[in-house]
Amino acid sequence: MILFLQQVLNGLIIGSTYAVVAVGFSMVFTVLRVINFAHPDIFMVGMFTGLAAALHVSDNIVVALIGGAIGAGLFGLVLERLVIRPLRGRDVLMTLIATLGVAIMAENGMAVLKGPDPLPFPALIGLTQFHLGGVQIGERQLLNFALSLAVLGFASWYVRSTRFGRATRAIAERPDVAAAFGVNVDVISQITVVLASMMAGVASVSVAVLYGNAWAFAGLLYGLKSFVVMLVAGNRYFEGVMAVALGLGVVEALVTGYLSSSLSDAVAFFLLIAVLFVRPSGLFGSYGS
Amino acid sequence: MSPLLEISDLHVRYNAVPAVNGVSIVIPAGEIRLILGANGAGKSTIIKAILGLQPAASGSIRFCGEHDLLRLRPHQIHQLGIAWVPEGRQLWGTLTVLENLRMGGFIERDAARLQRRIDELLQRFPRLGERRNQLAGSLSGGEQQMVAIARALVSSPKLLLMDEPSLGLAPFVVRDVFALTREINAMGISVLMVEQNARQALKLAHWAWLLETGRIVVSGPSAEIAATESVQEVFLGGRA
């Protein structure tokens, strides 16, 4: 029972980071109709700008988080302006291939700059373990979880309760009608990409602190999972994407705990694909394209 | 004084296929004007060209004599005071009724003023007030049409573009929609309506055009148009 609870908790923590990346990925897809395969590398860039901020500005967790958010946000801004916007309105495959190209360039470019192996990330916070009954949670895990939940809470508040967030959902469902009611679709699209990028930047720094390293290929794992999570949840409700991402983390952790860590991805993807067989437009429904 | 909207020699093509072929129409302030035409005649294309949603091949669309709408983007055109009741309502079904109305007033940055305007409209449409927190997609067709009209009125437009507002509605709801259109016009809002339901729309409009394969073939005061033989045959089921 303790093992079960421990693994559920571990899974929720891992899943909360998946959720942040997946929500950003699906916000961009939903609003711009772009499968942004560079999104995981925005995450990776945030990890390295956060590292740079920690090394060269101040070895303070807040500084590193801000560095990660700003770096990722800027990379997202440039990507939107130079790659995504010129290709909008074309076939969805065009932007998919273009962003995939950017992803490969970003990963390999970073590997050339900083080396192909993980770099140590400074220990910005302690290693205290907290005990709740028999279940343990580390200080860094707690920070990672709390930050992810805060970012998810922000994303949910933004799309539900703000004027621009409402416009974001309006564009997602009917872009033409939104434009005809005074929404500048380009501006909202750009804000969406930058926000999604900054969210990924925050998550990347907290993951780097958790595992103690920054890596040029750190985005790969998150990219594929975010994409599948979005397909399984459907993109109609961002909260649905969050729920599926958390569920994915829990399944992985349980498989790791009871079977083997090398099976965790296999079992998780099997379940996700099985869901798609039963519900092709996702558990919570998708917008028609 | 220049007319509210003046379309001159408008040509629109889908790829190479012409949809609108040299249409020139004028809407003076204060009137309800009607474009009649069968499916595929190009009625909705004209509306979309005015809104900036469909690029034109040539011609001009002037608003209040000065702005050439063909040079503006959809959100800029809306800011001049043009609102849209789209064909088939096209509400945001995953947004609540209230959120749809707030989106109708997206350009109003003053939240208090927007809320006052929405409250006024909800008084006029008490049924929508009852359903304000329901998802717009869950309403009946008639209620959805009321939301679509209310949504277009939130921004207090000068010109309302109504694309087939009677389509798919029960006859008693159609009567309500047309009565409401008259009421909107009495508030000083000009209306350009596109319809296939000629009999009732002609009673409402001051002026009408008959559009066939992208060209205006008949033009005149509604009463005269209703008496025209071609309109009688095509839309009114022969001589009454």
C-alpha cells in the first residue's frame, strides 16, 4: 500500500511536468492549428537559459526560473514570427515539417555549443525529505510539483477568466467569427505561443533542478508524450489535457514500481493508443478542424 | 451625404471560379436592404467580402464614404461599426451565452460599460438571461439565433449584416427574428440582409436586389420587386 501511494505521488509529480508541456503544446495547436514540434525544444532552451541565469546572474532559484521563462519566451516569439506565421494557412504538414526542422537544429545546435552530454545544474535548493505517513517527498519534487500546479492554474485562469483568454478559446473554435468580432488573430496567436513557451521555460528549470542536470536532448521525451497526451485528451478542454498528462505520469510510475522501469513507456503508450481506438477524437472531445 | 456602405463593381473569385461578378450596391443609413438569391448565387460571398473574410479580386467597398474596406483586416472592419449575424448562427458552442455576448463586445475595453450593455440586451432577451451560464451549443435553434443577434448588437454597430437569419428555424421563430430586425432598424441600425425566404423578407426590407450567378439582375423598392415576375416565379411560388 505504501509503495502504491508512493508511486502515485511520484507519478503525479512527473505527470505535472508532462501536463505543463502538453497544455502549452495543445494551446498552440488549438489556436494556430500548428503541430509545433519545436515546443519541446523551447522547453530545452529554457533549461539552458535558466542555467545561464543561475551561473552568471545569481545562484537563486527565482532568478533561474525567470531566466528559463524569458529565454523560452523569446525563443517562442522568434519561432512564431519567423517560422510559424509565414507558413500559416498552408497545409498543416508544412508547419509540422518546419518546426521539426527547427527542433533538430535547436537540439544539435545546443549539443554543439554545450556538448552532447548532460551538464550539471547547480543545487539551488536543498535535498530535505519530508515524510507523510510512510510516503516520502523531496524538497525538489515538492517544488517541481508546486510550480507545475501553479503554472497549470495560471493557464486555466488565463483561458477561462481573461478577455484575451476568452478570445483564445473563440479563435480555437471559430477563427473567422472571432476576427469579425474585432479579435486580432495574429496578436492572440503570438501571445499564445509566448505564454506556452514561458510556461515550458518554468517547468524546464524546475525539472533541471529536480534531476540536477540540463541536457540538449531533454525535450525529446516530453515532446512525444505531449503530442500523444493531446491526442488522447482531445484539445477541447485544456483541463482534460492536464488530467491525461497526470494520469500518464501515474501509470508510468506504477509500472516502474511494480514491473520494471524499462516497461513504463511501453505500457503507457499502449494504454494511450488503446484509448484512441475507442475514442478517436479524444476522451474529452476535439474541435473540428 | 455619402451612403453608409457603397460597393462598386465587386468581383470575387474562388481560385479561378467567379463567385461575384461586378456587383454594385448602396446602403443608405437607416434602411433595411435585402439581397435575394438562390443557393450559390454569391450572397454570402458579398457579406464575407464586406467583413474582410473573403479577399476581392477587384472593385471597392466604401464605408461612410471614406474607408476602403478591401484594404482593412476583419478586426479593423468590425471596429468601424460593422457586425455580423452569420449563416447558421456560428456561435461559440463551447462558450457560455454570457461569454458569447462578451466576445460580441470584445472591442469594448471598459468592463463596466460592457457589462451595462450586456445587461440591457439581457433585459430585451429575458430567455437568454435565464440561460446566461449555459453553453451556447446546448440551446435550441431559435435561442441560438437570438444569441447570434444579441452578440452582434453588443458592440452597438452602425451596420448589421444578416446572413440567412431564417435558415433552419421554425416559422414562428422566423416571425420573431424578422420583427426583431425591424426593431433593430428602428434603433437606427442599418441592415443588409441576405435571404432565400423572400416572402417575409420583402415585407421587411426597404429595397431589394435579386442576385443570379454573381450578378444583380433586378433592383428596386421591395414592393416592386415582390411584384416582379421573375421573383414571383423563383421565390414566391407563382402569382398569388
